[in-house]
Amino acid sequence: MPPEPAAIGSTHFPLWREVSDFYSRSRLAGYYYLLAWLLLWFTSPQPAHNLWAWAAGCALLATFFVLRGINRPPKVFDPAQLQRWLIAQWLIVLVHSLTWGLMLAGILLHADIAASPLLVILSVVVFSTALAFTYPMRLLPCALAMLFMYLPSILAKYYQGGSEVGESVALMIYLAYLGLFLRRWNLDYHAGVERELRLIRHSEQLEELSRTDVLTALGNRLQFNSLLPAWLATARRQQTPLSLILLDIDFFKRVNDQFGHSTGDLCLQAFAERMRHIFRRDSDILMRLGGEEFAVLMPDTPLEQAAQLAERFRADLVAQPLQLHSQSLALSCSLGVGSYMPLCDDSAEALYRRIDDALYRAKTEGRNRVVLA
């Protein structure tokens, strides 16, 4: 089966749910058709007659049973592949339903096959009801499968004339009644999916909030602690560069002491917005680690390029003071820049410590500078 909902998110959850339900509900469906056919065979007055017809029916139904079993969903979640699987599975169900309907109608019309007409009609009614109850996720193909199964026997009854016409009318009335239930079960199914979808979206929102800094809307320390080891493992496995920039606003305590914490919060927000302006590549991951310390994680970025962007940010911050509503605030920052080095960085903690040491040197050597790790 494809991965669990937590791994695919809310966007593709309805598709995942339909595939999961369809697969779990149809795995043994072919078995019951074969069992019903054997019941019709061995409860007939002369089961030894027309062996070729009964045996051919068993072989045909066994083929559908095998087809349903071997047509499994892809293990890797790919919406296009799952859609193709659903189309193939519905085709199997439709052809199977039509085949079953024709087989039952053939029993009614074949004078030499003395199977119980009551069991034949029960087989039509029971399996049509089972279709509506089992596959309500898609209204049109399910209704079509029910018609394929139902109409041959109705036409056979009508063709036989006499009292059989009345039975065909009764079957038509039940089919219309079953269609109403199908519509109701379809609405109930999608309502259930919608409830689950709302829960997943709520969970995603909570997850996003837990990994987002409320003040700046950047990633927080939790996200940093999660992403750095993951990207380091990717860089080690694929032998691609990985750079990290650590930023610390110089003398930020003075801002809070002189202007107040509300202005300090505005300063942090403006600083984060300036980061978004400079580090704006799709691959750049911006985070606030706490207080006035920030980070930029840069996958597939060599040290030279990361250092250039860091220096550009430092120079831009000095040249253009932050605009806080009605006042301008001149700031500078210290930056430590480093890239993953296989011989030095055997863990995410080692990489972080090495670049944090570079940031510390930038602050002790006079601030407002970029120091390479």
C-alpha cells in the first residue's frame, strides 16, 4: 500500500483514501462470486449435466479473482500511478459485473441448466447491493457496474414473458430503490473523507506552528534541529555541497534598552524581511534560532557562493537602515559561514559548532563582518 496519510499530507489524502478503501474492499470480492457460482452449481437438480458450462464459469470467475489479487497499488506514492491503478481496477469491476450479469441471465434462459431461479435472482440482488455498499466512492462507475449486473437478468425475465414480467418489474423497482441508497452511501463516504481531511489539515497547521517562529514567520530552532541532520545526510550520500550561515544582530540589547521591546520585536521582523530579500532562492531555508540569532541553510551551495551572499547581506544591512514605521534604525550583524567538510563534520553538531565558532570570532574581532569556518 502507499504511505500513511501523515506522509502524503492533505493535498492528496482523498486519492490515498479512495485507493486504500478500494484495495482493501476488493481483495476478496472475486472469491464470493466464485462461491456463489459453486452454490448454484451444486444445488441444481442435476449438477453432473452441462459440466462444460459450469466449469467454464468457474474458470472465468477464478480469472477475475486472480486479476483483482495481482492488480495491487504502487508502493511509492505517485498520484498519476494511483489514478491509473484506479482506472484499471474499475475496468476489472465493470467487466466482472457485466460477465456475472450475463452468466446469471444465461442460466435463466438456458433450458438445460436447471439451477434454482430463486438463487439466481438472489445472486443478482445480493451482489448488486454489495456493489453499492462496497464501492460508493465513485457514483457513476458504481451505478454502471450495478446496471451491468442487473439488466441482463431483468431482460431475461421480461423475454420469458408471463409471470416473469412481473418479477422483472419488481427487480426494476428494487434497482431504483438501490440507486437511492447508492447516492446516500456516496454522500456519507465523502463526508467521512472530508472529516478526516479536516483533521489532517488541522494537524498540519499545528505542525507548521510548532516549527515556525511566531514573531518572524521563519523556521524555528525545532525546524533547524530537524533539517540540518537531514540535509547533511543528503549531502553526504549524494556528495553535494551544503552551506550554513549563522547571523547575529550586533548590540541588539541596546535596541531593547533604548527603544523598548516592542521596537525590538519590529526590528526582528524587519531583519527577517531583509533576509528574505537577500536569501530569496527557492533552496534557501531561513530560520530564527532564538533571540537575535538567525540561520540560513543552503543545500547545493558551495562555500564561495554562500560567503558572497553573506557579505552582500552584511553590506546591504549597513547601507540601508531598517525602516520601522516612522523611524529608521541603523544596524549591523556578524556572520559565520561554513560548508560541509567530510573530514571534519562527522555529525550535524560538529558542522554547527564549527560555524558557530566562526560567528563567535566575527563578534570578538569587532563585529559587522563575515568570518569563514
